[in-house]
Amino acid sequence: MPTRSAIAAALRHLAPKLPAHEFEAVVDHAMDSAGLSVASPENAAWLSLVAYARHTFTDYDALLADGYDRDSARFFVADELKALLAEWGVRRPLAPDE
């Protein structure tokens, strides 16, 4: 399992402009996710960042609740998610399946 400090270091590199309160929430998400316990710190940071941003700052969950499938909901929030990640200084592109 990646350590909290390793995930935090990877996240600082990945999203240098991420506000402090969001930073801690993303690291907490990574640490609490059983599925990320075997991920590298970099992957854990990335996957947590994307999931946190999608669920917290977009209409993704509302679209799912309205009956959209996962891929369609992700499609409809992709531009908003990309813009938010860019604001946080993320340079890594969002893959179509993320």
C-alpha cells in the first residue's frame, strides 16, 4: 500500500495548484480506497484526483441518477473536468476511459 506521504508527494507534482482543502480530501480518498491499496503512489494520486473532481465538481452523479450509463455521464462532464484539472495545474491528459 502506498504511504500517505508518497501519495501526497505525487499529488503535489501532479496538481501543483490544487487548493489545500481539496488536496487533503484527494489524499484521504486515495488512502481510504481499497482498490488503490495496490496502486503506485502516482496512480493512486491520479485516480483519486479524477474521481474526487468528477464526483464533487461536476453533474456526474446527477446524470447517473437520471439514468445515464457511466460512459455517457463521463462523456457529458469530460470538458468541465478537463477545465478544472487544468486550473489545478494538471498537464496530464484525461484519457477517454477515465
